Amino acid sequence: MSGTKLQSTALDDILATECTLPSLPRVLALLTTELAQAERNLRRVNRWFCGDPVLAARLLQEANAQPHPLSGKVGSIAEAMVLLDTAQLRLFASQAFLGTTSGSVPGVNLQHFWRYSVNTARIMRSLAGVIGRNQALAYATGLLHGLGELVLHLRDPEGCRAVATVAGPLDLRRAKAERRAWGYDYAAVSAAMARQWRFPAEFVDTLSSHSAPFDGETYEPLAAVLHLASWRARAREAGLSQRELAASFPGEVGVVLEMDMDTVLQQDPIDWKAQPNAGEYV
């Protein structure tokens, strides 16, 4: 019991102070340019928000904080955009510049992280369509699910450096390594933030249990889908061979969702041409 209390306190400490998270400079510049126009192009604005997990999180946070009947129920980027005006969106962009110019996140290659987040979101959307779930909400969960990793690195860089000796930030073994070290993982941090921001329950539950979808008291199908999407995106970052893909595929999750590895691989974005340089996440 005492161990559980210490773990809970540690997680509370991580969340006690809000971190300024960085946005992708190119996306932020394009969004700012578009919002400066006399008439915003909603399709382009949506595209830029869909390309940056931090901007998307800010958008959803504000949409769910507004006094309207959908408060606490907005789970997609498109829904959030409809509820906010241009002045509010411009404010997000100006605030985001602070995070972009405040420096890097210790121990994380942000270019790799942003790419991984968008790829997970795209695969998540496709897989959700296979099982008939809300694809817009699925995309948003995939895009934001890793934000807890950035927070952990900002709040506890030494602890993350120690965990990285076992598994890097985007390693397939990362969540397990974090749970062994601290009793919780980045998924718990992401979910706790989403809960604080009043995101819908399905959104929070998906983030909370996606790293271990069968370990909780309840089963959320989208969490299992996100588990597969994250596996695929991390495997690509690592440049796994076909044999390594087969060895690492989360078969238990696939069986429950009635998806084999080939089904998951068929959801790869069509513009994936060459394997990225896995490199070191430093």
C-alpha cells in the first residue's frame, strides 16, 4: 500500500506545475500566416492543427473549457475549431511561440517525436475505421497520446535519462520500462492532463490504458486500437525488418480486435516510401 501511495505522489508531483510544451516551428508559422488572413481557410487551419500535438491539445482544452452544451464532450479537432473564433485561435498561436522558442526537451529528438505522433494519429484513424469507431476522435487521441512523454522529460530529466539506458523515448519497450521504474508511464501522464483539461471520458480512457489495454478495470476498444497504432509507428521509427515486426506484434491485442499484423500494416499511410533514419533520440 505504501508503494502505491508513493507512486501516486510522484505522479502528482509531475503534474503539479504546468509545462510549456513545444510546437513544430514550421506548422506554427503556417498556422499563424493563415490566421492573419482576412478570411481564414478552415481546411488549411484544420490541417495545421492536425499536424501538431501541442497545438491540437491547446485547441481541445479551450473548446472543452467554454460555457456551451458541448463542454467536456469535444474530442475532435474539427469540432473544436467550429466552437472557437479567429481571435482565440490567434491567441493559441501567439502562446505557442513561447514553447517553440523556450528550447528543446531533454532526451527527446523533437523532429522524431512530432513525426511519430502524426504517424500514430494517421494509423489510428485508419484502424478505427476498420472496427467502425469514431475516426476523428481516434485521430486526436493518436496525435496527443505521447504528450506525457514530453512532460516526463521536462519534469524529471534525470529519471528519464536512467530509463533511456533500457529503452529510448520511442522504443517499443518504453512504457514497460517506465512502469518498472516509477509505477506509472507516459500514458498515465497524458491521461491525467486530458482529465484536467476536461476531455471526454472516452478520450481519457483511451489515453490511460493504451500502453496496457487489458490491465485496467474496464476495457476500452480504442485503447487497444491505439496500442496497435503506436506499435506500428514505433516499429517504423526503429526500422524493424519483417521478421522483427512479426516477433514484436502485440498478438493478444490483435486477437481481441480481430486484426492480424497484415491488417495493421495495410493501414500504413500511402506516402510512406522509405524507412526514416532511426537514429538516437537525444
